[in-house]
Amino acid sequence: MLLMNTTDIGHPPITQWDPVDVKAHIEFMREFTQGLVESGELVSAEGLAMPDQAKIVTARDGAEPAITDGPFPESKEFLAGYWIVDVDGTDRALEIAAAASASPGPGGVTLKLPIEVRQVMSGPDVEV
């Protein structure tokens, strides 16, 4: 699983970009994802809503769960989207992550977003 984290360090949030830059970024992501479809490596991919639309739910003993607004404004980094890929090994996953990290931002400058690579684990053996 490739997790795309975004941060406001070095560039404004996408909601403040020039529309031409937003269009270029979205087109890059479409072409990038289409390449994974064509190679047969894409399992799933989704972009996520902005953090201000998130809710955090926490169970409480004997009471209704606590529901609060999503990540606090002081958060500098948040999960923007993900890809689940089925590849032959870690090297290929890292190669895909590097390509995703090179997405364009304002003025076409490479964003160099951190892409976290994590293996999706299967469930434990039934007898465990």
C-alpha cells in the first residue's frame, strides 16, 4: 500500500493553487494511476477528502462514542490518498512510490511528497 501524505511545507495547500496547476496535478495522477492499471499492478486507489471534513470517533466505556472534528489545524501533514498495488517485491513498490512523489505542484515544481510504503498483511491463521 502506498500512502500519499501531504504537507504545507514549501507550498500552499492545493485549495490555494492556480487552477492550471491543479489541473496539471490531477492529470499527472490520472496518467500515473492509468499506468498502474495497464501494467496490471493496481488493486485500488482513492484520493481522500480534506482533513477539515474528517471526524475522529473514540469508543468510551459505557457511553456513546466521542465524535470530534478531524485532524487539528496545527497538523502539518495528512493522508491525501492511497494506492494498493500488487507487485513482485519491495523494489517495485518503492519505484512506484518514487514516481508518485514526483507529482507536480504550483508552477509545475515537483512536490516531493512523502509516500509511505507498507505491506498489506493477511489475517492470522484461523488456528491462532
